[in-house]
Amino acid sequence: MEQSQRWQCIFILFVAVWFPSLPAQTTTSVRPSPTPTPQSPEHLKFRLAGHPRKHNEGRIEVFYKGEWGTICDDDFSLANAHVLCRQLGFVSATGWAHSAKYGKGTGKIWLDNVQCSGSERSISVCKSRGWGSSDCTHDEDAGVICKDERLPGFVDSNIIEVQVDERRVEEVRLRPVVAVASKRVPVTEGVVEVRYKDSWVQVCDNGWTPKNSRVVCGMMGFPHERKRCYVNNSNYFLVHSVACLGTEVHLAACPLEFNQANATETCPGGMPAAVSCVPGPDYAQNRRTVRLKGGARPGEGRVEVLKGTEWGTVCDDRWNLQAASVVCRELGYGSAKLALTGARMGQGIGPIHMNDVQCTGQERSLWNCRFKNITAEDCKHTEDAAVRCNVPYMGFEKTVRITGGRSRFEGRVEVLRSGANGTQNWGLICGEGWGTKEAMVVCKQLGLGYANHGLQETWYWDGSNVTNMVMSGVKCTGDELSLSQCQQHKTVSCPKTGARFAAGVICSETASDLVLNAPLVQQTVYIEDRPLHMLYCAAEEDCLSSTAANANWPYGHRRLLRFSSEIHNIGRADFRPKAGRHSWVWHACHGHYHSMDIFTHYDLLSINGTKVAEGHKASFCLEDSDCHEGVSKRYECANFGEQGITVGCWDSYRHDIDCQWIDITDVKPGNYILQVVINPNYEVSESDFTNNAMKCNCKYDGHRIWLHNCHIGDAFSEEAERKFEKYPGQLNNQIS
């Protein structure tokens, strides 16, 4: 043990022995009941098991009278599956399976000949042969396929192999033993305590191993544990032996021995188990060979891995908590809360690099796990794997709130500020300059998902009587964990005072995500010399460079770089224009309404990043040009229709329509970078803005043009991306 750590542990030992009353929250000495109470049918537990399977399907297993068991497929029906899926937290069932499709279970076959109508609140009230009465074998174990949609308000449980009895371990915490340490966040070390009934009790450290510490640290949001630290205390111990393998994602998954009620000593010769954890380098993505995309909270998202120089996704076949925990720890978080399948964090683009990933949980990187390479038939992006990791508790949600809205997802933003005399008061944020990225940070900070809108004026009911402006000039990148990490004025300066001009947000659990089809741009590019007499409408729409105004109309021509584009929505919510229909602008020249002032920027840049030509493209209309199989179109521009892009659909702009170009009449031959940026002003919320820009290497010889290496902005490694120079003014669309 390192010298400094040894002294630290001695100090903790001294404090715990001589000042046992220091902690603000003391533990309570409690003893368990003499005998466990059998589970009643109303307190059944359910889980999905077996493989291969997705998170919403599997062999149905039920916990009854202290033991997990299965259900026989005799007389099984879709109605039975509906009841069971609802008890698992899904809205309904889409199918069921017989003959142990997901593998044979073990132990009891609890139910047989089950017959439900489908409306029952519990499987226990359906007709059956009775609990434990069956003439089946495990070759007849039933399975269910649930609709991948959760019941509103249902707590998404982490179904793992756990010991479940009256003394089950559900909550675990680290209690700092030094008063000063109890005020620090995150808490990285302390006594291990588990919740028992309404109290917190300790765990005996007899036989305690680093593997146990690894599991506890993972639950607290930390990737690794330090060497053991010892403390002393005299409280009662509920658990006197823990034997983790180190790969578990919850202490409840480890073999535990509970103290008996008549035990004379609860931890003979031992002390409370204490753990010291190593926090990750920071609480964001490490930008190494694994990253998370599309998540609304820190430590969650679609798993993407770097192979060579290109990022790709992971197929969810056999995806489980062990593999997810390897990803989480590799990124500097703790173990995994959830291993999500079925593109629950949105679909990726580009290649799928891994399939059938199998980890022990001890690997340092996902690439050290066993996996299969992908063939075209194996997987689609509808099967992209995702994770939700345990992250250190930072208490960010205590310093901000939203009030006055119709639901908890919207309202005026109020922040907690400390006064000069030490008092804490709530205050408003100046709405001037407030936008989507700032709103994203608030929604993330409060655990409310993504930002639909950042409001510069708010008309919410003023129920809190907070009127003072305490923040102004707030500018965020969108990656911050709290507003306090964003740039802001040192002294509050707000041109419009009053609660009406305070910042507000509307949050949402889902968001859209737009990406451009980069290969299509590369395949369809060409040059056209278009006569001026055919460009009157385009000039009216401001689709030509400024020098066109000096041309000898209608004689001569303009040289146009033309290409087709498809803008796909791969997110989890439809992309809708921010402006309502009442404010859309009719453009008679092209005969349609514009729902956004600027939808995309088309720019040609020099190698050093100077803008040499631009294309201004408003959203001629947002509509579903085409969709993936099984997805129906919802938006079209005809007859003043609703505008938007449905999840799983794309909006196409053919190379031969007006303004689908860059005017390069004044551009000299040379090497350039072609750039397209979608939603450049962040008018509409997206789950991921880093994939909104597409870039290509471009060679122009004065007669012809070639594009190569077209890719989305975050598709390649940082080393490969350095080939494309970073340049100022990427999104301002101003020619230098």
C-alpha cells in the first residue's frame, strides 16, 4: 500500500473509532426476522432469460416462494403474453414462443396450462393448474416477445441473476467516515452500507476481496478500485460474507451470507467493509477506441468502436451486462446499469464492426472480448447496441429547476445562487442569446432528456415569485454537465428585464438526428454551365453568388457545382420545423412554403479553411421522400401539408432542382474541401449535432470536378480527421 494511502487509512481508522458520531447519517442496528416470509402471488417477480435474444424477449421466468422457475407452454397464448409483458413493464406483447426457443430453464416449473383473457393485472389471477403443479419438462418452457415500448412511469429494472429473499440487497452506498469528506462530490471512498428495511446497515469485511470492491465501485460510477482501506466501528452487520467474482454489475448478484437472528457475533474479529474507488479521468467520453453517441445523459448512448480509422456500431446479438460494463469502465464510468438492444439510443450509420460480443467482464477494452466480424446478412442498424452506465453522483440537479410549465418537462429556468452572506436563493437567466444548446444542458442536468426548444421569452405561470436576473450571456457547447460549466457574463447584463424575458426550456425524452448520405454526394457530383435566362427564379431565391448581380442578364451563364443529397432521420423522434405553420413563408417562384429560413449550408473551402464559394439552401420543404421498409410516410409539402422528416425516412433533393448547387463561377482551379452542414443554426433539437456536417476532398481543374473521401464529420478517427484542416467560422456561412 502506498505511504500516503496507509496514513489516510490510519486516520480514517482513528476517526471512526474515537468519533463514531461524526457522520451526518448514522447507521441503525437492526436484526433480520427469524424466518423469511414466502412471496405472495401479488409480489411476484419476473425476468426474461435465455439466448440469443433481445432485451424485450426471452424465456419467461417467475420468482415465487424464494425460487426462480419457468412457465410451461401448454395452452399458452398471446393473451398470456400480454399479461406477462405488462408485468415486465412493456405495453403489450407481439408474440410468444414455445418448446424452449430461448433455451431450457432450471429449477421449478411454476405454472402450467395458464389461460388468461389478456386483461388481468397479474398472471396469478389467470386460470392454471396451480403453483408448482405441472406435467411438463423444461423442453416446454414458454417465452414472450414484448413490444419495445415501456409503460409510462414503469421503473426500468435491471434484471440480473440475484439472490431474492426477504433480506435482498437492493440499494448500496458509500458512507464517508470523515465529516469533511461527506460534503464532497463525488463520494469516492467510505464504509459500504446496504439498505435493510428503512435503515442502512454495514457489511462485515471478513474475507473481503478487491473483487468485491470492484463491484461496489462500479455501482458508484467508478471504473476501478484502490487497495483496501480499513476502518473500525461497532454497529451490527447484516451481511457477514461476500464473494464476488468482480464481473457482477450489482452487489446483489454476488454470493452473500446473511447473519442469523440468534448469532452472538455478527462479524467475529472483523470490521466494516470499506472501499476506495478511482474516478474516471473526467465524466465525458475519452475519445479512444470506444465512444457513446445519441444519449441524453452522461454515461449512456449507442456504442461505437473505432476500427482502423473509421467508427462503426456494435450488433446487439448476445449483448449483455458484462459487455456493457467493459464499455462503461473503458470510458471512465462504473459498471453498466443497462445493456440496451434494438437501437434504443438511435441507429448509427456507416459500418457495423462487431457481432456476438462475449466478455467475461474483466477485459480492459471491448476489443479484448470475443466477437465475430460482420457480414452483410448478419445485422442492420436497427440492432445497434447501447449502454447506460453507473456514473458518479454530482448533485447537479440541485442547482437548477424549471417552473410554471404544464408538465415537469417545460418551464422557466431558475438557478440556485449563493449570496454574499451565505444564503442561497433562486434566480432567472436572461433570455438574450439563449438557444437549443443551452437548453440541452438544462434538460441533461435535470435528467429530463433532450431539449426540444430553448425559449428566449416565457409566458409560464409565475408561481415561484422569483424575479431577479442572476445569469446572462450564457453560451454552452451542449456537452457540459451543468450550466455552471458554460460561459457566462461575470456581471449580469440583460437588455430586457422582467420574468417574461427569462430563459425557458421544453425538454423531451426523445429527439431527432439528421445525417447526410455522404456516398450519394460523391457519386452524383458534376458541373453545369447554366444560362442566365434559366436562373431568374434562382436569383430571386438568393441561390447565386453575389457577383451574379453584375452579370449581363439574360446573356451569359453561371458555373454550378451540382449534386444530389439525402437527409436521413436516424434519431428517435420526428424532425419538425421550429416555426409553426402560421409563420411559414410562401415562395411563389417555386410554389411552396419555406418552414425554416436556413436548412443547410453548402460551402466550398480552400485547404486552409477559407470560404471561396457558398450555396444558400432554405428548406424548400421538409417531407418524407422515401422510408425504410415497414415505415410509413407522414409528411409531404403538397397542399400546404405538414412538414417534417419521420424517423426511418429521408428527404431527397435531386441534383437537377433549383438551388441544389454551389455557384463556383468565380472559383479558380485547385484543391478544395466541399462542406455541407444540416440544421446549421441548431434551430431544431437533435440528439447528436456532431454528425450534421459532411466534408469531401475536392479537385477542380477548371473543366471537371472530382470528390473523394466524402464522410460525416465524426465518422473517422481524430488522426484521419486532421487531414481536413480546422478552420474558423465553420457554420457562419460568411465568405472570407
